[in-house]
Amino acid sequence: MRKVPRVIRTRFCTRLYAVAAASAALLALGLPPAASAQVPADPHVVKISHCVVGKPRPFSHRATGTSIAYTNTGPTVLHGVTFQVDYRTPDGLLTRTFEDAGIFAPNEPVRHHFAAYTDVEYSGPKPVSCIVTAVR
């Protein structure tokens, strides 16, 4: 059996302790987790105050889109909000999912009009449901 010189063992241990101490120091600083470990934002931070399907233009039976007013009640800026709107037409229940992209600051009201349901027959202003399914 070959004997390892004491100097090499000591340098290895010193290096190992230095790496461990540096790792502990970085953890103590509270660095943010890696991007792959980030938890998606909670969709419940977006509160919808208004969600209606637009009335048809004169001499038309088709809806003119969907208007949604909402507020980001969370503590951080959002960059995208995904909505799911269910709307009952004479042909049945339709579900559409669409995203509003932008910069949405906390506690700032947002009111946007979307082209969702411009291709269906108008059945009144109230959708069956209007919810937020995801935020980023």
C-alpha cells in the first residue's frame, strides 16, 4: 500500500473546508433560488372587477369582444395574466383562454379589451365564468 504524503492530505482538507465555508456564507446571504426552482406566482393575486362580452354593432349578431377590468393585488410586478372565460351561446358553452401581456404594477387597475368571442353569436353581456388561471 502506497503512503500518501501528509502535505497533500492537509492541502486537500484545507481546500474542502474553504469550499464548505464559502458555501455556508452564500447561503447565509440569502441569495435567491435558481430560476428552475422558482415557484410560479399565485393566480389569486389578480382580482377581476369587471368581465363582459361586448354588444353587437348595428345589423350584426356577433359579439364585439370581451372587456376585463382587474387589479394585481400582489406585492410584485406581473408580466402576464392568463384568463379563462366561459360563454354560453345558442350553439353551447364555449371556453376561451387568452393572455394579457405587459407590466402590471401592484394595486394599479387595468382595463383591457380582447378579441375573444368576436366570432360567435351574442347571448348577453355576462359570461358563465371569468377566472384567472395563471400569472407570471
